[in-house]
Amino acid sequence: MEEVFQNETVKEILTKYRRIWAIGHAQSVLGWDMEVNMPKEGILERSVARGELSVLSQEFLLKPEFVELVEKAKDLELNEYERGVVRVLDREIRISKSFPPEFLREMSEVTSQATKAWEEAKKSDDFSKFEPWLDRIIDLAKRAADYLGYEDEPYDALLDMFEEGTTTKDVERMFEGLEKELKPLLDRILEEGKVPQSHPLEKERYEKDQMERVNLWILEKFGFPLGVRSRLDVSAHPFTTEFGIRDVRITTRYEGYDFRRTILSTVHEFGHALYELQQDERFAFSPIAGGVSLGIHESQSRFWENIVGRSREFAELIHPVLRENLPFMANYTPEDVYSYFNVVRPDFIRTESDVVTYNFHILLRFRLERMMLNEGVKAKDLPELWNDEMERLLGIRPKSYVDGILQDIHWAHGTIGYFPTYSIGTLLSAQFYYHMKKDLNVEEHIASADFEPIKAWLRERIHRYGSIYPPKELLKKAIGEELNPDYFVRWVKERYL
Amino acid sequence: MEEVFQNETVKEILTKYRRIWAIGHAQSVLGWDMEVNMPKEGILERSVARGELSVLSQEFLLKPEFVELVEKAKDLELNEYERGVVRVLDREIRISKSFPPEFLREMSEVTSQATKAWEEAKKSDDFSKFEPWLDRIIDLAKRAADYLGYEDEPYDALLDMFEEGTTTKDVERMFEGLEKELKPLLDRILEEGKVPQSHPLEKERYEKDQMERVNLWILEKFGFPLGVRSRLDVSAHPFTTEFGIRDVRITTRYEGYDFRRTILSTVHEFGHALYELQQDERFAFSPIAGGVSLGIHESQSRFWENIVGRSREFAELIHPVLRENLPFMANYTPEDVYSYFNVVRPDFIRTESDVVTYNFHILLRFRLERMMLNEGVKAKDLPELWNDEMERLLGIRPKSYVDGILQDIHWAHGTIGYFPTYSIGTLLSAQFYYHMKKDLNVEEHIASADFEPIKAWLRERIHRYGSIYPPKELLKKAIGEELNPDYFVRWVKERYL
């Protein structure tokens, strides 16, 4: 295969970049180990090590000779791969440079104390313990937006950090379109009562080993290269991490009941992992090796979770292995599994919510975040705003803070502008599905556990581009259009009505 | 507790050192993960990352302003902790500076090719495949010795890298004393035939889970802080690693038969881990936090393996948990376990050898290494020399290269001068034991699973000093004398005659 990086300046950039890459590799391993293996008290030394490495990586990124090389490369005639390298690095340098060290220190101190306060507040269902910290975080977010700069509104600056090139207006438009269609749809689903709101399988208990065998069986059918280029482990919150193209690891969890959680989270993380595993190997060690944005990444995980994992064909495919491992499955048909995987029920908790109601949880958070940033809304007003919006959207009103504003850790971590990427991904997954259907009989492939054509389609259209193009350009390349919520609405209609 | 580092220059050194420490922390995690978790193909990117980080760490260590600070500190009036910091760093800088980059590159290339050649040679029992590489490695070792410099003979330079301050003469004297006493002892043991040369328990098979439960039970009795500051995992070759004082991990292996191997290797690694876990916490992030040399480290692992793990009291202590987990144990008494753990049988393979014959394997390697370095012996002469010496020492003559010169990976890795530390540790473990006996009834404590006093003794005498003192000085501090092989001989006599 042809070398993708030919230009001498870009080659020089990549040689210098290699130590930044190596530090990133190490950081990822340290992070994975923290979640999966680390003994409790290891946290002290681990945190110090990670802090030092992150300063170090920053230093190398902002070294004048490195920055100058990237600047110089911007004016050169480059191929698309090289332009990708320069775009990604230029963006990283710009973001890195934006924040003064004092600000980063303040951010890190405030968020670590805010996280403790949030934990306390959640434990005692007492919002007042978190409230002053949330105000400080809102203030920090505003200042971050100012440092980063924006054209229309502060929220744009934060959003762009997670979803390059996407504006608040884009997201507002997306949610408007979605809400208008999805709200009546949800009401109709709930009224008609054909889709179950709960299922006896939710209560059935299992042993970890049983479901581990099922998950491994599924991953094998997917062709996940366990032991060769990947692993499946256990962590409190399932996640995917990559240490390069050749070592991509996912985790799942085993609660001991409601087995669809462990299956669907394994399938979800597989989707993330596949995106990383199917990168062009020539990009290795470069900044364009890897998924381009959180939204695109989430579209891949949601594709596998929702389109594949919640399909009737998938329920039929896994029914035998479920029966083999779970004695209670003798009483349930494949159709039971399918309806269990597709329960629709308004719930207070985002992470417990189903495919249809999920987006309303995100919409709510997006609107509140935007109000914090742009309209001067303070922490004290948020619980009421949350509850009102929840009632309006899902018809249920939280009776505790834990069921409302205190449920997510994101704000305590200082992460504002991140939530919309969950919906972007969810909507895109349906959009990719309808495009894929033009080329493939998706359901037939799922039914026969023939996942190669599906994987090849995703590789050709999306994965192989790594981070060459920013998300919007990638979409044009992959499917010739922009993000459009109609596909998701169509998918919900076809599945639930 | 009082701060141990008071001097401003030393504090400045330690602040700068922190990123070197962080890179070391990351390297250790990357190394551990490689042995325990890494999917096969992850090796490519992992090797690149480790290579980059090792260059980086070297760069920081040799930065002129860092070296100057250390130089400056050598002339200051410092407390013993601070002097330790300066001694360790000065030594690291000196060793690092000794080798020109071209030499390090050559070393790394030759050893990685030599390792492949050694694997091939071992697989086909064909020494000729490894011979030319071994000659290159001998040549590299000589040049390394020249770069490092030495007073008496080249071997001194290499030995010092692993056992600071120990000379070839020291080791030769140790082995002379040992050989004179131990050889007739071994002959007598074998002639008398009271000590078994094999045992039916060697053949009994087990399941991994069974022995894992036993190992965890033992570690719990030892007070190993599993999940808090430590872990037990599985790897092809058992080892201990530390990511600081608060995260020290050991591994073991489960062959499925001959269960003393997994127990004794777990107990052995526990000894290494305890040395790291019992460091003075005030040393954290500094270069004196951690065991001082390979020999002292091995004395700790051997203490737990030989003195504790092979004692009659230990066999009695673990007999019930063995019975609980291994059905075949119904046919064996604690005395059976004891004699099984203390079989003495000349064997070709070092790693299979018993406590008594083990040191002859090391002696043989030490003598050959010394001949390579000082007497111009070439690779082609080594198999014959090996076999002759083996026959002289243990009365058995290898019929294949695999049973002789091709058995160890060390030389292929370019590691020459390392083997003697195994014997240094073994002899010291007995020496520490007799000193401990003056203060404690060691056997009674083992019998009652009361390991705290033993651990406290090791902590007070050895562990808490970290790397403040070089090994010989530490010995003076700990037991008021030098390494003396007589203790080990006495221990063998008491145990086997």
C-alpha cells in the first residue's frame, strides 16, 4: 500500500509527534487500568503520574518548534491525509493554548471538589450541598467559552470541543425537528399500549459467568478479535479505550439481573471498538488514527446497540445461547427477548431509559446547559427547571433530586456541552442504517450472523477515514448528506407502530 | 512524622525528578499490562510507546540543569535520606551517561535479534543458530564494561549495575566458601537418601480455581493487602512490580500439576512485594522509595519462599486449606507436603531445581560469564564448558543444548552479571533468618499464622530504609555484618541432615 504521508514537513511533524502519541498511549493504559484493575489506594500515586504526564504532553504540543512546523504546514500543498494531520494538530494546539495555566489549575481543583460535593449531595439527596459548586462550574464554563472564543453564543465554544464544527444552532435545529415528531410518537406508543412498558425478564437473576459466556459468544459472532487485538473486561461504568489500532479494549458490567443491560452495553461498546479497530493501519502513531468526534463515535456504538442489538433478528440469533446459559430462559421465546429489549417506559433516570425516551433526557440537559451559559440561569433555579421540563417532555415529575438534577456526574466533572453528542450519535445511527439498507439486507445479515458485510460497509463509509475530515465533511463523504433527525423518527415508527 | 527532605536543593531535585518518576510509573504499568493482559498484536504499538518513553526519561535524567543540581548537592551537608537521593541519582546519571546512543541502539537491535535466534535455537535444540549472536553479545558486554569503567576486571562493571558496590572478588569468595561446604553436603544428602529425590505429589493434577483459592488464602494469612494496595494475577513468568508504595502487584502461574510451584512462586513474589509495600511512605515519588538492589530484593523473596514456605510449620498451616480444595490431598499428611516441598534432586534445569542444588546452577553461570568477559572464551567453547562444570557440580551431564546452555533467556537479552544476585539473595535469606531467630521464635509465628512480627522485623531492619544505603551498608545497618555463606550452609544442614 502507498505511504499516506509524503510531505517532508508533515513527516517531521509526525516524528516529533511520536512522543506525544506515546504519552497518550501510556495515559490510556493508566486510565484503563484505573477503572479495571487498580487497587483502591493506588489512586494517589496514579493521579500524580497522570497529572505529570498530562503537563508533559501539553509541553511537547506547545513547544515553539512544533507549533511553528504545524503553522508552516498549513500553507503547503498537502494530500488529504496530511491536511487531516495538520487540521487535528492545529485544533489541539489552539484549544491547548486557549487556557491559561491558572485557569486549568482552578478548573481541576474546583471539579475535584465539586465531584466530592456531588457524591455527598447525591448520597443525602440534598441539592444544597452541590449548588454552590455548580455555580462555580457554570462560571468556569463561561470563562472557558470566553477563552476559546465563539461567534454566536458561548455554548458554541464548548460544544465544538466535543463535536468539531457543530454549532448550538445545529443542535437546536436537530432537537426542534426531533421533538416535534417524536413527542406525539411517544404519546401514541404509550397510549396504544402495544409496546410493553415493563417485562418479566427485567427481574430474572443471573450469575456473572453465565452472562460472560453469552457476551463472549456474541462478540465472537461479531468477529471481535479477542486476545488478538482486544479484550472484554469488567468495570463500574462500561467504556471503550484504545492504545492504538492493535489494542482496543471494551468493558461491561454484570448487575446480576436485567441481563439486557450487560448485553446491550457490550454490544454498544463493541460499536465504539470497531470504529477504532477498522482504522487504516497506515495512520498508526498519527493524530488522524482514531474516531473523529464523540457524536460520530456514538453513532457507531448506537448502531450496534439499537439497530443490531434491539432487532428481532438479533433476539432470535441469541435466543439459543441464552437458553443454554440461563435456566429461566426455558420459559421465554425469542419474541419475549425482542419485546424485553424494546420496552418503552418514561423513567427519571437517563441511563435507565429506552431508545425512544432517551433523546428527551438529552434535550432537557442541552436546554438547561444553554440557559446556564447564555441566559445567566443560576444553580438554584435548575432543579425546578429540570422538573418542569421533565414533566412536559415525559409526563413524570421527579420527587427527589437524585431522580432529577443530581443523577449525572458530568456537570460535577465540569463537562458542559458534551450531552448533545449522545443524541447526535443516536440519530446518526438510524441515518446510517437507512443508507446501509440501500446496499445490504441488514436484517438478513443479522439473522444469519453474517456481520462482515455490515462491518465492511461501516469501514468503507466511515471508519477508514479516521480523523481526516471533520464530522460534517465526513458525513458528506459517507452518505452525501447532513445529520437529519427524520431517519430516527422513521425508525421509531417502523419499530414501534 | 517529620519531613525527610529538608534541603532546598534536594527538594528542587525531587520536584524535577517527579516527571521522571511519572514516566517510570507509566513504564511499569505498561510492562505489567504487557505480561498480564495485552492482546497479542498490541505488542507493536506498545513497543514503540515504551521505546519513546524510555528515551524521554533518559533525556530528563541527563538534562544539564538536572545533572548540575545533583552535582551541586553532592557537596552540600545533607541528612541521610537526602544523601541517599543524591547517591541513587548520581549513579543513575553516571550509568546513563556511560553509553553512547549508537551503542544503545546496537545493543537493542542485537538483543532483539538474538532473542529470536535463541527461541529458534531452543525450539530445534540447535546451538549453532544462537552461537554467532552469543559472540556478539559477549562483545557488547565487554564494550559495556569498558564504557562503565572498572578497577579490577570487566565483570565488576556489569555486576555493579545489578548489585551496587559488589565486586567479582566478593562473589567469587562467596561461591568458594559455599562450594567447599555445600558440595560435600549435597553428596551426603543424596547418598543418605533420607531426603526424597521425588514425590508422588509432583504428579497430582489440579484446576486453576482450586489453587487460586489456596494462594489467596495464603496471601490473606500473610496480610497481603489485596484490592487495597495489591493484586494477584497470572502471567507466563511470575513477577512482582510496583507503581509506587500503594500499588504493588504480583503474578503467579498455574501449570495444572505439581502445585508447590504455584504456591512457592506466589510466596516468593509476596516476599518481593512486601519489601516494596513496607517502604517509608515519606519516600514516595523519590528515587529512594524501593528496594535497593536485586540481591537484597531476592533475599526477601527467598526468605518467604525458603524459610517460611518450605518450613514444616507452613506445611502444617496450609494442609487444611489444601485438603479443602484438592480432593487428592485426602491421601496426604502435612508431613507429605513438607517433604514434597523439600525434595532435593540434581536437575539440568535451573528453574526446576531445589534449594540446595540451585546455587550450583548460579555458580556455573557466574564462572562462565566471568570467563567470557575476562578470559576471551568464545560462544563455541561454552556448551562443553557448561556440561563439564555441570557434571563436576551435580554429577549429571546434559545430553541436549536445551538441557544445558540454551535453557535461560538472560544472555539473549544481553543480561550478563545478573545471575549472581540470585545466590546473593538466597544466602542472605538464611543469614537474615538466623538473626531474626535471636529476636523471634520464627517457627512458632509461622505455625500460628502470626506473620506480623516477622514482617515488622523485616520492615525495621531492611524495608524501611528503601534505597538510602547501598547494599553493603544496608547489611551493616540491618545485621551488623557482611554477606556470609555459612548461614545458608548451616540452614541446609539443619533442614536436611
